[in-house]
Amino acid sequence: MRGTTMNFFFIAKVHAVSRQFHFALGIIVSLFLVSVLVWTTMILPLAYAQQITSNIPATSPIKHIVVIMQENRSFDNYFGTYPGANGIPKNVCMPLDPDHPNNSPCVKPFLSTNPASEDMPHGYQPSTVAYDNGKMDRFMLAENEDPKTMSYYDNKTIPYYWDLAKHYVLADNFYSSVLSYSLPNHWYAVAGQAPAISVLYGLNTGPRALVAHSKLINSSNTIPTDPPQIGLRPHLKNGLAHPQIGLRPHLKNGLAHPGTRLTTNPAGTASRAFIDEEYLRESNMTNTVVDLLMNNSNKITWKYYDHPIQIGGYQRAISTGQAFEYWNPFSAKGTSYTGAYAPHFVNRTQIFTDLKSSSFPQVSWVIPSAPISEHPPASITVGMNWVKHVIDAIMVSPYWSSTAIVLTWDDYGGFYDHVAPPQIDKYGLG
């Protein structure tokens, strides 16, 4: 789905909007290794980006890149009525029955002033339903007729974001990397790809042990695309899509189709079948941007400002019930929290200390906790104030004159957007 991103430069720059930010990010950082920052519409695989590093002396005034990634907002949800943007079309009314739109009630886009709405489905299945082969006409169906999908905000609720859009660059033609939820898109943000699922936990191992008679359907060359949900989910029966699922890729030859996830199917009964990513382990993902940074002879400095596992991120997830406290994409990389990598994963509040010292890195990711993420039901006001706090700190620091900031939201969160995403790679739509 189309998402939202903004770019902040200390000088005005000609901007060619990237079609897919998370792919472009890997290229941007790789180009940074060449000491040249160029925004481009080319979408290149990370393997190619690895080939364009160089030791040429710096010619760009930009010495620092900061990526701030918030959660779960479509472009039309935040900037659908922003003047001059490719926003919500006139006369849109989303039918409850898109197969018979002329005889169906419909819901028009409406202004919301509620900063803390409830969450909506936004994994692979609902986003694919909403997309409807590019028609973008099944959001009400995909969201179980929840009218919130058609809501949008304006400058009265998110004034700071609209002010940033006015003074900097608002990208109204970018798309999330995967037509799905947060974790795969966070993977793309650091690697331009998502890791394949190649190792399955045993029946009595892993974060959550399976019941003794559970049966695993083999999974390979695929990526998780639906958020984990605790408990049983009636998704699959005997390897076939259950009627309740609707639009969802089927299994073929015992292998999960790209875009599906590992499935446990106890006794082959629909009532006990469920999908839960806690039962799988991603393969070791080695080709990340940070690997390029670590292995580059110029020793580019970097930090991942989050709430990393080694300082309680996983335990916070368990205690708060907020899954993405442990959705650090580097969990798919076996060496992320050990050896030379470990000092680079720091608490998100460390950025304020680093900005006041000589410790601010050349490349940074700033990842929110649940309450400041803007992921429903979190307050967008609280999240916006957090982002303002970070950006203000950068702007008053000695680093501002040499810093480029990219502010983005990882996925659409179930909210309506009218622009159909393009086909980028074999895993499908952005």
C-alpha cells in the first residue's frame, strides 16, 4: 500500500520520489558509502548496491542519515487533504459489497479527530483483499465493515506533520515494501529484502512449544506476512484454504506460497489450525546495510536506536502485550546482538545524549516503542510529539547542518489509500 514519508534536508534539494522507500533506503546508505547522497527512482537489489561502494573522498555536504520509522499510517490517512498532494479523490464512497456497488451502501472518507482509534487488520490477507487487483475498492470488506478504514486527519490533529510537509519534502508516491504488516517492512528497511524461513522449531522447543501431536506443514522460500496472534485461528484445513479466509494463496506441493507463513495444523482440523510466527525461526540474514557499514574500509559509524533484546525488549513485549517490542528486524541475523555488532544496538533515548556529544553516528535508525509508535490504539498525538522531540534535538545540535532525515511509516495499518501499489519483485506488491 502507499504509505507516508518525508525527507528533511538542511538545504533545498531537487527531489525525485522513490517508488519504494525501503528498497531505496538500502541504496541511499550504500551511496552514502560513496559519500554521495542521491534520491533516485531506481529500485535496485541490495546485491547491486554492494557493488557501488567506493573510497572516493566526500563531495556531499551530508555526513549523517537518520531514518525515523513510525507505524501504521497510509498516505491518505495523514495527507489525503494536504494541498497539492495526490490525495483523496472526490466522490469516493467505499461499498460494503464491492461486487454489487450500485446496490450497496457505501462509506465516504471522513475527518477524524480521535487521536487513538482501535487497531484494524493489516496483514497480507486484508491488504490483498483491499487491493483487489489494483481497484482499491474492498477496504470495507477487508476491514470487516469497520468505517475507520475510511478516516483521515488534517492539520488540526497532526499540525506538526503538516508543518514539516510545508517546509520540507513530502513524498506522495512511495509504497511500503511488502503488502503486509510491520515486521517484513522493517526487514526491508535494513536489508532491501526479507529472510526466508528455513529452520522450524521442534515440537517442544522455541518461544512457544507446540502441543505434542501438532503437525508442521513444510515452509521454505517465504516470508512472514501476517501479524502473530496468540491462540488458535481457523485458517487452514488439510493444506487447503479454509472458506473463512477469502482471498489467500493456497499451499502447493507442501510448500508455502511466497506471501504465506508457517502453518501448524493439529489433527488437520480447521477448528484447531492456526498460524503463529512464534513457531518459526528466520534464516540467518547476512546481507544487511549494517553489514556493509561494518565491513567497509571507511568504517562508517552507525546505531540502531530501539529497545533491543539485550536490554529488555523481549521482556517488555511479554509484559505489555505489544508484539513489536521484539520486532527488531535484526533478530533474523544471528550475530546482531553479539561481538562487534552489540554496541550499535542502543536504547532509543540514547540519541539525545549522542547529539550532545561526539558519539552521534553517520547512519541511524530511530524506532519507537508501542506508546509512541502511532500504531493504533496508540495516540498519534503522543507519537507525533515524540518525533518532534527527536527532530528538534537534531536541529539544535551541531550535526544539523550535515544531516538528512527520512521520516516514514512502515505500513498502511488498514487505512484507506486510493493509489494502487506497483509490482516490484517476485514477492508481490509494495
